Amino acid sequence: MTDDTDTTDKDALRERVWDHLEASGAARFPFPPHGRIPNFAGVDAAAERLAETDAWQTAETVKANPDAPQLPVRRAALRAGKTVYAAVPRLREPKPFLELDPEAIPPAEIDDATTVSGISAYGEPVAPEAVPHVDLIVSGSVLVTPDGGRVGKGEGYSDLEFATLSAFDAVSEATRVATTIHESQLRRVDSAFFDAHDVPIDVACTPEQTVDCREGRGDTSRRPKGIDWDALDDERLAEIPVLERLAGER
């Protein structure tokens, strides 16, 4: 595990991870890994580890990010009969989530339905108030700490998706948050580095190990409660219809 406690600059940390994945040959298509949730060698093994966890086995509804490294997770979820939700890019639609119903998608079409383009083609748009309780969230990550600190690609939409679902009681303290990452993405970072709206990871699966990140921090400590309105400017609100609507109801 790499020690990155010498910096609290998120952009610098992202660059270190992306550079390492590229230089070591661990990165996989799409290239380059920079500026995205990076795909990596061993994604299938990491997904298999996640499927062995209690959080996965007890989940009936899964919200998953649409990025390439979590493609095996989305496919495994549908094949296991779990309903999968993914967010519309940038939450830009009034119905900002897409529902993949395992009963409506033939087994032979699951591979197509779970790709980035397939989610849009097969997914049914739903408003956040129509999303049932989500048992498991799978988030794409650039970096994760052993106690669950997560760094994404820097746009903040994963945290906004969590906050939006939280505002409609679709996520609760019972919701588990997991990620699948390359071993080199598991890094030690000062916990003071994370913001109040950053959603911590509960379970991190690499191809080599499964890490229970709740150990040492409690099940839900650091988990944000609702939407951090102070972190949203008028421009961001105008871009996201559901948040603009919620802001008007405050």
C-alpha cells in the first residue's frame, strides 16, 4: 500500500494514481487513464470479491456508476436478479436515474444493457422519488484509503447522486457503499483531507483483497447527511433540475 500522507492536494493525488497505472501497465482501455475513473487489470477478480461480501449478497437494489471498471459489477448484479440504477450523466434530466430491471432484460442482452451506451438504451428514466431504498451503492474511485476516504475524478457527481437519493430517503444508514479498485489505488492519506460532503467507502475490493473500511471509524461516521447546499453555486443548481427543484422547496 502506498503512503500519500505527504500531500493533501487531491489533484496531485489523482495524477499520482493515473501516472502509476499507466506506467506500470495496469491501466486498461479506455486510454489514457487520466481524467476518468480508471479501468484496470483484474476488474473481474475485484468484482468477484465484491460478490462474496454480505453487502452484495443481501442487496436487492444496487446503484452503480457507469464507468468501464465497474462493468463486471453491473453485469453480475443483473444476472443475480438485482435491480440496477445508474445516474444520467451530470444529473442533467428531470428524471436523473435509469433503472435496469432484471425481469425486463433477457439474459442474452445483459452484456449489451450494462455498457455505457446500453444503460441509456435499456434503462427506464425515473425520478429520485421513484427510486426504492438502495441497498448497495457501487462507486467508481481514483483513490481509496483503508478507512474509506474516497477520491473520484474531481467533478463531484458521485457525492451529489448520493445526496440527492438521501434527500428522498432512497439511501439510509443501512445502505452500504462499495468500490472496486486496483491494489495501487488503495493508499494512505490524512483523513483531515476529506470534505464534509465526501461519501466514505464501506467496502473496497481489489483483485487481491477485500477491505472493510468501517473498521476503526464506525459504520457511518463521516457519512454526509443530505445535500451540502453551501457547496453548490447557482450555476450548478441550474444544470441539475432536481437540485434546482429541491432548492426552491427549501
